[in-house]
Amino acid sequence: MDKTSRQDLLDQLSSFLPLGLTEAEQTFLLIPLNINYNKWPEKRMNQRILWLDKIFTEVFQQVGQSMTLQLNYQRLYEQIKYHAIFMINRAATYFVGDDFFSNEIVEKYPVAIDLAIMTVNILEQKLQLIISDSELSYLALYYQMELDDVSRGKSKVHKVAIVGEVSKSIKGLIDY
């Protein structure tokens, strides 16, 4: 969705609502278009995963050539793939999420931030999209979890079960 279409949609919605929607209200109204709650058929999701596999194979090859770190990229990809699909959707629809972590993450995890920046730069170049800074924080956390797992000798993918209204990415971070 381009910016003009987004604004047209918001203009149409505003005729049914009180005047002057705030930015937060606009974002809230557009959430179904931007996050992972859309009900994709399994076949479509599998096609997107295959497409993303190819993209992240290239991303991780380039990251691996630039950084001399021993990461389990397959495990990292398994943890990041659904977030990545919807991150790309958010970028394509100009959705900018809240950036809860950025300053703290930059200070605490400089290597993970560097990895996330490299990943975003490659994705933006390959997909011709602008990925928001808030996404950098999430990607950095995924990288940091992998860095920590490697340093501790862990080999499992993190799994978590939470009851309540929390996004999938936050669920993964809670387990961390």
C-alpha cells in the first residue's frame, strides 16, 4: 500500500469516526493490514516461507562474509522467519511500529546491532523497501539471542507458550 492509498483509506474511515484521528488511532485502525493477524491460507504462507528462505540464504551469506562469527544461521532463521515476513509487510505498507528497545539495545548489544543493520541494509537493497528503525531493535534481539546461545553452547530453538494478547515477536523476546 503506498502512502496515497493509505491516506485515502484513512480519509474514508475518518468519515465514520470523530474528526481528527491521532497518529496512534490511525496506526491502530490499520493494524490488520500490517501485522501477523491476517489469516493467510497455508499454501500462501508456505510460498512466502520458500521465498523468504532464498532471501535469507543470501542475507546470511553476505553477513557471514562480513563478520567472522560462528552463528547457527539455520536456527536463527527458524526463530526469525515469521517476524521477517510480517516485517516486510509492515515496510511495504509504511507501517512504523513502536520502538521500545532501541537505545538500550544499541548500548548493550553493539555486535547484534551491527548484524541487524547489515541485515536491514541487504533487505532494503534487495526488496526496494525502507525498513523502520523499530525493526532493527527486534532483529538485533534475535541476533543477540543467537550469539548468547552460541556462547553457551545451546543448540535448541526457543519455544514459548503465553496466554493473552501479545504479539509473536514479543512472545519470543519474553522467553529470552
